[in-house]
Amino acid sequence: MRKGGLGAFFFAALALLSPVDAQAPRPETGVTAVPLGLPPLPIPPASPALIALGRALFFDTRLSANDTMSCGLCHLPEDGYSENQTARAVGIYGATLKRHPPSLYNVVYQTLLFWDGRETALETQIFSPLLAADEMGMPSAGFLLARIDSIPAYHEAFRIIFGAPPSLDRLGAAIAAFERSLLCGNSPFDRWFYGHDPRALDAAAIRGFTVFTGKGGCSACHRVGRDDALFTDGALHDTGLAYAERQRAARERPGAMVVLGGGLESRIDPVALGIGVRDSADLGRFAITHDPRDRDAFKTPSLRDVAELAPYMHDGSLPDLAAVIDFYDRGGGGSPTQDRRIFPRHFTPGEKADLLAFLAALSCAPR
Ligand code: HEC
Ligand code: HEC
């Protein structure tokens, strides 16, 4: 009896804790079976109570320095757990960040996190936004834990679920449990390809799938398997986008080019080196590994729910899917170091329209 009473209090308290959450779509939580088209879960799902706690924390602005920012304000459920309003995310006090928030759908399958793959576990990833001065701005881990424990419903919830107060590990476990419950599958494509329903996809999208896996060469990186598809290889590649962006920025702000001196200008292209346009230079994985082969390499994003994820790419620089298709049609950014599988495709207008129809057929549906 006592246990049931506490449990009821706990869920009522959690419901009160997350007003934003009341509008969020709910079907993903408490998942036991995966939606059609997704691989088996790499780890068993967490308990509904842990997921509910993580969900409350995810949408709670009290986890930010001035009570204005939450995970869910940059990863919005209605925007596919990404964000449609701005190219690059805007953090606490209005600071513009370097990159666009990736969708959190199917993050349970990701082994490398962030566009540059610098983080490897959801449990530790959370401290990056929570403690970054320009994201959620919490001054320290200890301050954050004390703030959470001072909120009665969390104080109670941590003791019920873990038998212990909030800690870095427990906070990470709760938020990660919620993130791992965000699954996106059972799209029209899945029902056609894996569900063998010939009516699930229209003729244009079916032709688009042929372009995607054939002439377009897209599935080399955005993988589609025989039994399931994540539409990513989980690896990092240079599409030439960062190079093209640096060139554009240099054209727009020629005064920003640094003079290398010593006659170096004549032998080195500062744009290709990513120097001279300080504000916009994002060298991707290179900044993590310092290996020249990683220059401009970014993680292949999944394409599930992609129609809901505009704007696109690590910097949100491409406004819509037509612009992404044009980018690949041109042969990517045209960087001398870009992946050799990205080259001009010379799509016909019909092929572009079909590819678009196919990408639109990847939107997730309730199971
Ligand atoms: C101010 C906006 C903002 C807030 C707040 C924010 N994020 Fe993010 N998130 C981003 C951006 C931008 C990236 C990409 C950063 C990069 O690649 O360097 C990202 C990346 C991620 C990733 C990596 C996903 C992948 O597939 O690589 C995860 C997971 C994530 N965020 C979870 C969270 C959680 C959990 C919180 C709250 C504790 C949070 N985010 C708060 C903007 C935000
Ligand atoms: C060599 C690997 C590779 C190939 C081939 C490839 N992509 Fe990509 N794709 C990537 C990478 C890496 C990114 C992220 C680039 C960035 O953000 O700088 C990306 C980004 C995207 C995005 C943006 C998704 C988002 O959420 O921002 C879309 C859409 C996309 N690709 C579609 C396609 C299509 C369509 C094709 C075929 C015409 C294709 N890709 C071919 C690796 C590849």
C-alpha cells in the first residue's frame, strides 16, 4: 500500500514538474518492442519510472542558470527533437552556438555523439550542455545537483527510484533513459520495404528509393539494410560543406582573411586551411583528433524523420531538402579533400522530385 501511495505521488509530482511536456507526443515512452524498420535495441529499455524522471528533467528549465533553458527547448519534440527556428542553436542569454542541434531520435543506436563524434555515452554527454556557459550555464556539477535535490518532487523521485540522492551518474542515467526511448520508425518506407505493403509508398517515392540507392549513391553513407535501416553508417565524412561555407564567408568578408606573411599566401590557400575566417571555421572532427585526415569530417546524420528536421547539416546552412539535393547534385562543396563518393550526379528534375518524395516518406509514425 505504502509503495503504491508513493508511486502515485511520484507520478503526480512528475506530471506537475513538466508543463511543456504535457503537449509532447507520448507514444515513444515505455517502449518494449521497436518500431518497424529499426534494429533490435542494443540495451534493454529502462523502467517507465526512470524514463518518466528523465523526461521531466529533459523539459525542466530549472536545470539552467536563469530558469529559461532546457534540453527540450533546443531538441523540440514537435521538431523531431531538433529545432526548426534557427540555423545554429541559440543558448542561454541569446548566445548563438556553432552548430545545429541534431535530432535525438534513435540516439540509442549511436556510438559516437555530436557532429564531431567527440562524446561516446549519453550518460556523460549531458554535462556538456548543462555546464556550458553559453548553453544552460550551470556554474558547477555540485550546484546543479543541489538545485535538483532542492526541488521536492525530484528529491522524492531519486530516493524512490535509486534509493539515493541525485548524483552525476544518476542524473545521467535518468536523462539517458528518456533519450533512449525516443524511437522513430514505421515510416511509409518501412511499411513498404520491411512490411511488404505495396500500397504504403507512392510511385514517386519508390522511384526515389531507386535513385537513393543507385544513381545518387546516398546509401553508401546513409545505410539501408536488409532487415532494418538507420540511414547512417555512424561514421564521419567530409562532404565539402565546411569548405564551401568557409569560401562563402571569405567572399562575403574579404577583410577577414589573415595575411600569412613571408610569401606564404602564394603557396597556401588560407580558405582550404580553414584559417582567416575565424568566426565561421568549423573543422569538424579535426578539432578533436588533430589528424589532418579528419579535417571537415562530420557525422553522417540519420535521415529518419528528415522532412521535419530543417534546416539541415551541422551548421543548419541548407534551408530545405531541395537545397540538400542540389548540394549533392553539384557534387557537394567541391573541396579537394572531400569524400570521393560525393561527386556531381547530374540528376534530372524528375529524379530530384522523386528523391524528395522518398525522403518525405521517412517520417516516423506511431507504432
Ligand atoms: C542551446 C541549445 C541546446 C541545449 C540547451 C541542449 N542541446 Fe543538445 N545539442 C545542441 C547542439 C547544437 C548539438 C550539436 C553540438 C555539436 O555537435 O557540437 C547538440 C547535440 C546533442 C546530442 C548529440 C546527438 C547526436 O546524435 O550526436 C545529444 C544526445 C544531446 N544534444 C542531448 C541534450 C541533452 C540531454 C540536453 C540537456 C541536458 C541538451 N542536449 C541541451 C543544442 C542544445
Ligand atoms: C560520403 C558519405 C555520404 C554520402 C554519399 C551522402 N551523404 Fe548525406 N550526409 C553525410 C554527412 C557526413 C552529412 C553531414 C554533413 C555536415 O553536416 O556537414 C550528411 C547530411 C545529409 C543530410 C542532412 C540531414 C540533417 O539532418 O541535417 C541529408 C538530407 C542528406 N545528407 C541526404 C543525402 C542524400 C539524398 C544523398 C545522396 C544524393 C547523400 N546524403 C549522400 C554523408 C553522406
